[in-house]
Amino acid sequence: MFSYRHGFHAGNHADVLKHMVLIAVLRHLTAKPTAISVVDTHAGAGLYRLDSDFADTSGEAQDGILKLVASPLAAEAPPLLADYLQLLASFNPSGKTRVYPGSPFVTQALLRQEAKDKLWLFELHPTDSKALATHVEQLHAGRQIGLKREDGFEGLRALLPPPSRRGLVLIDPSYELKHDYARVAATLQESLRKFATGTYMIWYPVIPRPEAHELPRRLKTLANQAGKPWLHAILSIGQSPERAKTHTPGEATPRPGLTASGVFLVNPPHTLKASLQETLPPVLEVLGRGKGQAQLVESGG
Ligand code: SAM
């Protein structure tokens, strides 16, 4: 079974990029009154304690969301960041950031009961899927949320196209299996055939591995072949010398801490490029750790 547990990484720089973009997409989709469907193929546990043993030992939120919350930028944040910080604050009414919402909770916070928006969650890890079920129960969201302990790539197939014909597919694997990179590309290709107007958001780690390097290129080709607009953004916080090696408990061997990640979207909101161009430079000023820090926003189609 997988050793990846998102609890070790919750609130890190990769979550900051991913969840800001997720919020922007959902704001755009929910601006129209008609229902939307969201499929989160790799949901995680849904909610994380930043003061738990998990988070304490890896400390990744310290170099991510907690650094942003404590920075002067929080008081004068560009709208996209302000929206994210506000949503985070709604999970932490005491004013201290102890709880971090993962993608299921970020999404659910923005869905509308009255519009009959729907959220499908897939999580394969037995412990995390149980935790997710417990967290979701507390929402009393009823039929708004469908939760499955199944393979998200497979499960997605049965859900496309959604009856609403409007929606988002978030594909956020842990890429523990090399095969995940190929599955992401194949899933996007197949899904675009079934649900061409859907918005797709794929997260991936920027690491020195051929499959990871190749993935955005492959996704651009698929979007271009389908004649669909795309957007690609990378946030790289660079390497700090003293934290060059991060050993995450639960993972088999020490690995260099993740310093950069990317999101690739097909059919992105037309306003997203400008929002990211406005938001990522000041975010990087706060989160950047020196050598290798960079950001990129590019689009096509
Ligand atoms: N999307 C979450 C968020 O932003 O809060 C984080 C998800 S985490 C990066 C990836 C999750 O996918 C892990 O919890 C892992 O157990 C789960 N997973 C791995 N392979 C899976 C698969 N084939 N189907 C469903 N879940 C899977």
C-alpha cells in the first residue's frame, strides 16, 4: 500500500499554489447560477491539524501557508491570495491557524446547496479514506458529497460527462507510482473526449525525474490536439541549504524536500492568468528560499 500521507505535507508551498488556483476556478464556475459537478480523484483526508505529530515532524506548513499568514503580505494580499487566506481563516475561528483544509474542504466551502452543486471524492488509502469519511460526515452535506474508496482514475470514467455539463476535475495524485504520470495523461485524453467543456486541473511535482519533466509537455500537446485553451503555472520556492534533505516519517527513504510544483489546467477561467501573474511574484517574495526560486505562468490554445 502507499506510504504517502498528505498530512505530512498539508499547507506546504505546493498546497498554497494548488488551493489558490482551485479557489479561483471554483469562484469562476459558481459565478453562473447553474449547477456544477466537481470530481476530486485523489482527495486525501480532507482536513489536517497543523499542530499534529504529522505536521510537526515535517514542518512543511512552516515554509508554506504559516509563513504567508505571518507575513506583512497577508494584510495587503492581492485578491486571489486574500480569498485563500479568508477561506483558511473560516476554518480557524480562534485566529490561530491550526486546521488546514485540503481540496475536499476548500471545494465544499465554495459549493452551493441551493444550486445542487455536487462533489465526488475518491481516496484509496484506507486510513485517509476513513478520516475523510469522518470529516465529511461532520459537514452534514447530505447528497452534495459522494465519497468512494476507489481508484480515482477509474472512478472518474463513470462520472463523465456530469449531468450538469459544467464542472471541474481535479487530479492530484501523490505520484508514488511512476505509472501515475502516464495515467494522468491518459485520463485527461479520455476525459476530454467525454467532457470537452469541463475544466481540468492537474497538479504535479517539479522533480528531476523524466516522467515529471515530460508531463506538462505531454499535457500541452493533449490540450492543443483537442483544440482547448490551457494554462500552466509553476511555483518554485528554491532550496534552503539547511533543509536540503527532509525526511518525512512514513516514507521509505529520506528524499530531498519538494521545492517546486506545477498546476496544469485545460479550459481555465480566462481571468486566471492575470490573477496568477499578480499573485505569484509577491507570494514568492515571502516563500522563496534562495537558490532556484522562480515562478512561471504560461498559457496557450
Ligand atoms: N487533493 C488533496 C488536497 O489537495 O488536499 C491531496 C491529495 S494527496 C496529494 C494524494 C492522495 O491520493 C493521497 O491521499 C493518496 O492516498 C491518494 N491516492 C493515491 N493513489 C490513488 C488512486 N489511484 N485513487 C485514489 N486515491 C489515490
